[in-house]
Amino acid sequence: MAHTDTNTIPAEILLRIEEKRELSSSMPPLSEDDTQKLHEELKLLHTYYSNAIAGSSLTLSETQSIVTEGETIKEKSPQEHCEAMNTATAFEQMERLAGEGTPMSHAMIQGIHEVVTNADPDSSSKYRRTNIKITGAKGASAAKAHPAWTEVMKLMNRLLTTVQNSKLSPIETAAYFYHQFCDIHPFTEGNGRVGRLLTCLYLIEHSYPPVLIKRESRKRYTQLIKPANAGEIGPLSDYIAKAVDESLTLSLAAYGGEDELMPMEDIAERIGEEIDESVGKRIGKEIGEDIVERVGKGIGEDSKGSEDSTDSLCSPASSASSASSESLESLESLYSLCSSVSPEYLNHRAELGVLDAVKIEYTWHTSRRALERYFALHENEEM
């Protein structure tokens, strides 16, 4: 592999990824319904972002209407409808292949391309037989043209062999594959969408979630191509690592609780609602415990050893009450911290990558766990 073998992904990102993977593996299995909901969410987001990068004008809600509800958006072209359905179907095919542990091959790549482009099997089963040259936005020649079509099969053979024998981390190998595949441009169309699906497949096979390469990241991704072309895969690996981190956050959010994602502008309000709910439950529990204690004492007057029985009955409740009190105090502390800063401030920290968050379409989302970690690490910083 011509690219550097040195791991240049920031240690903080790698640590966060491993912490989330460990947390995820320690969780009980999701219910069948929740597993399906997560699958549908990742499929929808992948379809929306991958097609948006390729030029689709569909919004996230329009993509959902087409893919999930089978609706037709009058203002959008038939081609955009087909692309949405095809990419969603190809995502399902990719997940199935990853689950089967099927080694990446020419036949697999061409099969996914056939679904993505809805092409004739006879034409989609072959790599391109014409040359392609990149042009700039105004028609100017790009600095680097794609390889000649006569080189495609040789380069694809080399890429599959290199990836199979890679000694790099799975994230770095995924970044290397994505860059090389898009650079080789083995098909006349659909290369980006196929490349993103294959990158997801490789990551899933190595126990990582599928990644979302977003439309708003297109400019950033373009900036990473130049060093990658020069053999420095580090910056692109960093980019893919951050995408893996975000996908893990989305996966953990399926469990709810402190990992549930909340829009930045609603954080203080949502935590306030949790406090109100927690206080209500606590009051109800204390009333219930008081009734139990009174009944226990009444029975105990006629029974020797009633004191031990009452202690045995009330001790677990007392322990639970203490844990509930600590949880409430934690929520109140977090509410105070979140109320002391603006949503714009938190959005900015998310943009910088300091606050663990996920941007869904145009809105940043984060979780209670991420906020607690952020404020614990940056409590002495001026806000």
C-alpha cells in the first residue's frame, strides 16, 4: 500500500470510538422493533446524504416520503425518485452481504452498481470502456484525470488485493478504499454512491457501523483529496473516523435514556422536562413507600421480629431512593450548565468537534451523556 502506515487519527476520536463500541457491546440486545427502526433510520440517512452529494435536490423529509411511504413528490423529477429508491434498496443489499461475510469481489461490486443505477445487467456487469476526464465547475480541466479505461481492471484487482491484505486499521483501510475506488472511477456513472456503500460494507464486516458522508462535508472532502492523491491518507482517515464516531452515536441513541439525541436548541427545555418527570416519580414513590411503611408497622405490632421484617422491606427502597436522588441532582446540575450557555455556543463547539454531537440535515443533536462528558472536561474553560 503506497499510503503511509502511520495512524494519524486524533487520539481523542479513537478513544471516543472505542468507548462507544465498548458501551454498545455492553448493552442488552435491542428489541426487534427497535433494531428495525435503527436500520430504517440509517438506511434513510445514508440514502439522503449519498444522493445529495451526487446532486439530488430531495430534502430529508422528501426522501423519507419516497423511500418509506412510497409517495410521489410532484415538484421532483422521476430520476430523483428512482435514485432514492435504488440507493435504499442497494443499502439493504449491502447490509445483507456484510451480514453474510461475503468477500468483496468484482461480482459484488458490479451487482451493487446494477441496483444503484437500475442498469441493464449486461451493461452494469462490466466496468467502463471509455475514458473520463474531470472538469471544474466552469469547464476548466481538473488537476487529475481518472485512469484510462484500459487500466481499470488491473487497478481494481490491485485495490481488492491491497484491501484484503491491509495492515492498517479498518478505518484507515476504509478511507484508502473509498479514495482509490472513486479515483479509479470503474463505472461511467454511480461511482460515488457505489463507493460509499462499499465503504460501509467494509466497516460493517469489521464491526463498525455504516458511515454517513454528508452533503455539507463535500467541500471538506474535496480538500482532503489532494493529500490523499499524494499518498497521505491521514486527513481522509480522520474524516472517516469522525463519520464512524457519529454513526456510533446514532446507534447508541436507539437505546434512549442518557444516549437519546436532542436538538441543541431544545436541550435545556428537554432536561427541564426530565427533571419535572423525575420529581413527580420521586414524590409518587415516597408516598407509596410511606404507605408500605405504615402497613408494615401495623403488622409488626402483632409479630415478633417485625423490626427485622420492616428493615428488610424498607432498605432496598431506601437505596433506590438514594440513587434516584443522585440522578436528580445530576440532572439539575446539567440543566444549570446548559442554561448558562446558548444553543449557538453548543453548536459552535459541535462544529469544532469538541462536543460530541451529530448534525442531522441542518440541526445539531447531542445527548445527556455527551454533555456531561463535555462539561466535565471543560469545566474550567471560559464559556
